[in-house]
Amino acid sequence: MTPERLTKLLAPFLGEAQLSAAQIQQVSTYLALLLKWNSRTNLSAIRDPEEIITRHFGESLFAARLLVAPASGESAIDIGSGAGFPGLPLKIWSPNLALTLVESNQKKAVFLNEVIRALHLVGVTVLKDRVEQLKLHADVVSLRAVERFEAILPSALGLASGGGRIALLIGGSQVAKAKSLLADVRWEPAVAMPSSASRFLLVGTAR
């Protein structure tokens, strides 16, 4: 996929912002690795490259734009990273972000480390632990397409440092459930993902 096509597909998710040529190259390299690995390991049910860019990279970069500044030195924990979304696009967007990817599946963890090496990312750690076992804290805790969503939410909130935020990339039917499960969180209004009527970014601040 050409850099021009990547830029066009990601534009609705970036608003007035733009990725540099180096960042577009990182996305391209990441996409190529994902397609290669996905042919033998089930990293994503989506197979079409353009849909992967919009659904996975686009949504993740949309969240990144609203969560962290490009020059941010904050920290983030991405729970159930799977193929690396939204965690690795957060890092592409904000290179100084201290990022921890939590993925208990061995094959997926190996893939994440391969992407980190190929993109020459520093300040990224992959942990093969379950969220309930973590003793870390971060400024931002993100979740997307996580199994046992309702069971994991309270543990995820516990990883947010005082005043930290929890960011959920979820379906519309999950918004009310998340708010009811974490009633003490100060929730911002859910924001619809570009080009989707059913996908939302829900961000809340830990009290």
C-alpha cells in the first residue's frame, strides 16, 4: 500500500493532524508484518488491508490524538493488546510514551516483540501476565476488544495512577455497562469513531 493511500485512509481519524513520513513508514511496516503473521496466526479476523488500516490503525490513532500529546512523556498500559491495538499506534503517535503491552497469549506476545524490533521502538515492554497480577500504574490505561470485559474493568481501573485515565474502545452497547461497573469514575461523553455508528471511545478519570 502506498504512503499516499495510507495517508488518505487515516485522514478521517487524524483531523487536522498529520503523520510524518517516518510514522507512515512505521504504519506500513507494521501492516506488512500483521498481514504476514495473520496468514498463519489468528491475530485479527479482518483480512482486508484497507479495513485493517481504518478499523485497527485508524481507531487507535483517533484515540491517541485525544489521549496523549505527540511529545508526551506520559506512561500507558494497554491491556489485552492482541495484535497491538491501540497500544502500538499510541507509541507511533507519541514516541516518548512509556508503554507496557499486556498480552498473556504467547504467540501474540512474540508478534508484538517482532513489531517493536521492526519499528525500532524504545520504551516499550511486553508482559505475558494477566491484568489481575500486575503491580504497575500508568497515566493512561487502554482496553480494546478484551475478553472478560466486565470482569477485567475493575482491575484495569486499579492500574490508573491517581488522576490517571482509563480509555475504552468499545461498542455502543458496552458504554452504559462500563459506566455502571465503574460508577466512581468521572466519565467524559462517549465519542463516536469516525466512519462508525457503533464504535465509541469512552474516557474516564480515576478519582
